[in-house]
Amino acid sequence: MLSKAKIKQVHALELKKHRDEQRVFVAEGSKTVIDLLGAFACEWIAARPEWFEAHGELLTSGERIAADRDELSRASLLKSPPEVLAVFRRCDEDLLTADPAREWVIALDGVQDPGNLGTIIRTADWFGFTHLVCSPDTADAFGPKAIQSAMGSTARVRVHYTDLPTYLRSHPDALTYGTFTDGHSIYGAPPATSGLLVMGSEGRGIRPDVASLIAHRISIPRYPTDHHGAESLNVAVATAILCAELRRRTLPH
């Protein structure tokens, strides 16, 4: 049985302050939960009995709670309650492992929408980018909307929060690309196997204190070049295009 206290905890974890205080987060849905079980310690998991029958061998820690549809519905933060819901413990990430001298690292400067952040995490996972370095005011990667949008990719992409200007200054020799409306086309940039790709917020782009530390201003050209249509691309879409292009340049043909 899923207790009222557990249901209350799930709803409290919608707020970042409670996630930070408890150092835990909520995940819902079979695929997302299964992926996260391999990367984060599970505090407790509630599921339909048939889910435990099918996937019980994956659980190595945490309290198991058999719940019915009504209990899961009352606990769920989604419109359509899933067959499984879990609370996971967060990991302490080492920023030193996000080294743009060895691999491509994506940096996010004030990306506000958790859905966009989750999609960027999923995109990074698809293209083999293992680190996201985020400004403190970027959306919380462990919020319910971001976790849901990432579709389990949070298990494989390390997310760090830090002061971006300080981080960029700590890697003075790294190749740095930043996205700007007046930047040079990414399709003319030289190929590279490592570096730092900086993406700005949905509204204001990259802030001046971060922009001043970026060596190469790049953009995604519109087609045709004199077309006057959409003002900009969604940040998650733009990140996907740039990740694909960076990888294309280093793949064997």
C-alpha cells in the first residue's frame, strides 16, 4: 500500500527546495525508471504487482511498495498515471570530469524551460555527449518535467551546475563555440573532436560575461539566407542540429 506520507513526499518534490533539501527526485514510467535504476540509488519504488513480476530482478536497493491504480493516480504528477513511480537519490557530480580538452561538453547559459532541458539531455545522450555544464539559473535537471522529457537519458548524461564564466576561464585552451544570431555558419567551422558548445537562454541568448570568453561565434543559417520567417530556433532544436553537425564532421564517411 502506498501511504499518505509517501504520496505527500512525491508532491513536495515538485518544488526544487524540497528536492535540494532531501537530495532526491521523482521519476515515473517504466522506461525512465528502468534506465535510472542502473545509475542512481533507489530510495523507494511503487508499482503495480505485475510490474514487479516483470522487472523485480532489476531492483537492488530501496523499499518496494505494491500499489493499485488509484494509489498511483493520487501520487503521480502526470495526467495519466504510469504503472511505476520511484524516488531516487541524487549523485554528487565532479565538475573536473567535464573536460572540454578531452571531449565535447555542452554548456547551458540560463535555459529556463525544464522541457527544453530534458530534451537537450536526451539529445546529448543520443549523440554521445556525456556532460552538461549549466549556469545556476538553468532549470533543474531533476525536476519532474525535465526528468520526463529526458526519457531516462539522465542516467547517462552528467549534469553540473556552476558559474559559467569561472568554468570557461578554467579551460583557457579549449575550443569554444557559442551560438549567436550574427555568428558564422557552423557549416564552415573546422572539425574538432573536443571543445565547449555554449547555448544561450530561450529569451536573451548568451549573456555578455559568458560571451566575452567565447572564441568562436557560430550560428545555424536559415534557408534561404534572405528568408524572413521565424525569428529564432527553439534552444533544444538548435542544440540537436549543432550536436549532429559536430559529430558528422568527425565520423568516417
